[in-house]
Amino acid sequence: MLDKKNSNGFKSQVTRRKFLKQAVAGTTAFTIIPRYVLGGKGYIAPSDKLNIACIGVGGMGKDNLKMCVDENIVALCDVDDDYSAPVYETYPDAKRYRDFRKMLEQQKDIDAIIVATPDHTHAIVAMMAMKMGKHVYVQKPLTHSVYESRLLTETARKYKVMTQMGNQGHSGEGVRLVCEWIWDGAIGEVHEVYAWTNRPVWPQGIEVERPKETPPVPETMDWDLWLGPAPYRPYHPEYLPAKWRGWWDFGTGSLGDMGCHILDPLFWALKLKYPVSVEGCTSTYWHKFFEKTEPNFERYPRSSIVRYKFPAREGMPEVKVHWYDGGMMPPRPDDLEQGRMMGDEDGGLIFVGDKGKLMCGCYGKNPRLIPEVKMREYQRPSPLIPRVPDGENGHEKDWIRACKDGNPSCANFDYSGPFSEMVLMGNLVVRFPNKRLLWDGLNMQITNDENANAYVKREYREGWSL
């Protein structure tokens, strides 16, 4: 790779291919041999490959990497050597790191990074990379707080890097069909939407306090790096490997885990941005002698209901969105056939229009008008939204394509940043159950509750900052 300074003073990478094109631009006698002649059909020249690094390779990172095997996997970073060992063995030529900061500072050949760490470190990692001119793919939800999502969106614009959030369903066929049918007027104007998930599928409940035991940290792990910007607490296996999702300091609960999959079709189809109000309620816990346990905000609640209200926009009316998790479900539509499943095993959506209803599963899969007789009668419109090759299995490749040709990917931060803000506002209101918080999205401020407003932006542990 060749380095040059961009207008912001940071290094950006110029591929060998682009350099050669510039070098021979003024020549008149230059023989071009087609690349397929040199390498055969489907051949990708080394100069056309992206140099990718992944931070957090033991969990979702390994799945993201599988979709990038046609590129150069040059660096892998994880704080747990044991958890990440199988991935290290899969990519033996990639350099290994524990600290992403050292990786980004020391390895100069990295073009793009995948961030698949726990939610609380997404923003810290992605911010550093973007400021260094790296393209970034960040797992969902984009960040841990509303403020972080806004900042990542603005930073991506400033440094003109290609971005993608890991809500792979956004590249799928189902979400596009939902948009096209809604825009076609299949169910008329939508005034209400119901959404739900089967999560959590990990330990979670407001009555549970943090562990009191302090077992030794495994020798293969750097616990302080794993904590990153979160408040310090002693190591305990209760947080790992995926159980961190249920803890406020690290994860974003059921809504953060699945909201970016399930709510995506409605955010896109209804052209949403900032809600004007959000309210919620949570499950409670009672001891056997009828003493109520108040939330301690160590863990997310077992179940919650969140209600958003969005204003009229772009020719669409005001709409109310209802979210249910932890086994809570919306009312079953009267016109849904008996025995027919609502959504799918992960959750779903029901759009209620003034001319009918539309139901789909997670990722917008299997969208159908209900009752089924209306689906059979409906004349589907011609495709309007460009399709991503391989659908949701091509989500990472869509980002790679963007990194190479400069045309934004489908879930770039200009879309997924405001979307993540919406999701995370739901988590914020869960801390203040049975209150209606009024939201000034443009100025990122709760206007009727200063205590709640303090949670728009979180505090970082000493030594960590954006």
C-alpha cells in the first residue's frame, strides 16, 4: 500500500492499482493485459484486495471474517487468547494483538476494520480507526449510548470513510419488500406498528446484583482491556462469553441485541428519524413475603414494553411504535388466521394501516399481508430498491465493495447511526419506567427530565475517552 496525506492530515491508503493508473495516465504506448487472462476467471489481483483487521474475533467477529475470506485478513485482535484461538488458527498469517490501540498504531497496512467487541467498546474502537482514515464495519447496535451513535455518524462523514453496521438483514430481500409494499400503498397510511422479540436468551433480571466472588482472571485474558471504558469491577465468569448482554455497563439488553434486526424494516419503510416521545414499563420482582424489589440497574429487566411516538414526515402521518420483549407480546390481530404464527421464532412486526395489515418476521423475512386472502389478491409492484448480491449473506461484501468504489454501503452510518439512536432511546427510557420522556432529537436532549437527560451520554473510566 502507498500512503499519502489527505485533506484532514491523516494518512489514507492508495492501492497499487490506482497508483499505476495515475502513473501511466500520460503514456501513449502501454499494453493492457486483461486481469482474467493473467489469473483466470474470477481472479482477484492482490492489488484489488482490501487489508482487513478484526477486533473481537471470538464471537460474531469470526462469522464476519468468514464473509471476507476473498480479502487479505492481515490482523486479529482479542483480549482472550483462549476464546479466540480457533480463529487465530484459521488465519495463521494474520498478526495477533490483544490491544486494538497498539494494532492500529503499529500496523500500517490496515485499510479497514471489523469491530465485533461487546457493545460498550464499539464507539471507542471505531472512533480511533475512523480518525486514522480506516473504513469500519461495526456490529449492532452501533454503540452503547445515544451520544456515541451521533458522534460516530458525524465522524464518518468528516473523515469520508466507508461504514456499515452489522444488521445483516438490511441487505436482505424481505426488508426491501416491506418498504416497496408500504410505499406502494398496500395497507394505506400506517399509524401504528407492533414489534416483539423472544430475547433475552441469556440470564437477565432487575433483581440480580453483581457477583460478590472475585475469582482469579484467567491467564489467557486481559480483563482490564475487556472492561475498557466501563466502570471497574472484578472479573467474574458471570459476564462471559455472551452474558454481558444483560448487564447495563456492557450490553444493551434485548432491545439492543434484536431491535436493530426487527425494527429495521419499519425505520426504513416509514422514513423515521427521531421520536418526539418515548415511554416504557418493565417487569417487577416480588419476594415471597410480598416485598417488592426495586430496579438496581445492574442488569436489564426480564421483560419490557417501550412505546415510541414519531411525528408526521415526508407525507406520512404520525405513527406509534410498540416494542415488546422477554415473552411480552402485542395483541393478536383478529384477522390473523387461527393457528398461524405471529412473526417467526425470533420475533416480528405487524404494521397497521388504514387499509390493512402487513406482518413479517425478524430481518423483515417472509412479509405477508393479512389475512392471507389479501396477499393472494395483491398485485406486487416492480422492484424499486437496488438488491445486494447474496442478500443478507452479502452484507459484509457490500461494505467491502463500498470501500473499493467509494459508493456508500446500504447500512452506512448515515442510516444506521440515527437508527441506533432510536433503539438506544428505548433502553434509556427503561431506566425511568412509567414516565413519558419528551425527546428533542436534533439537539439530542430530553426536555422534561434532567435526571434522564444525564444518560444520553455516559461517563468513561479514567484513561478512556472518545
